[in-house]
Amino acid sequence: MTKPAVITARLDEEGLARLDTLAGMLERSRAWIVAKAVQRYVDEELEFRAFIQEGIDSADRGELISQEDMEAWFEARHRQAAAE
């Protein structure tokens, strides 16, 4: 197991108080909560960036949908949902 790195974060008084409240509720340390929050943020941001890149790559390959086709698809879905 690799040794964890130490980083510093600055929080205002309200943010720190909220962090302490959550730490007490979870019976965990501030450091544990911050580490989990950073991990979650990084995972979600990397997933989002990969999703965006997938769209860019698709567009670069010419796999595009016209505005008119998209509007027609949306209207068909809307009519279908209204009929149900």
C-alpha cells in the first residue's frame, strides 16, 4: 500500500463547522471525510470529462444529429408519453 499524501484545504468557518457536524454524525475524522469527498469529486469529474470526450470524438467522426432530427425525435417522445 502506498503512503497517502497530505494536502491542505482552506474552509471558511461555516464550512468547517458543517464538516465537523458531519464528522460527528459519521464518527469519522475531518481528514477521512475530505479524502472521500475529493475521491468522489475526482471520480465524477473524470467520468464527466470522458463523456464529453466521447461526444467530441463522435462529432469528429461525423456522427451528428441535426437540430431538425432532434426536434422530431423529441416531439415523437412527447406525443408517446402524452398518449400513455
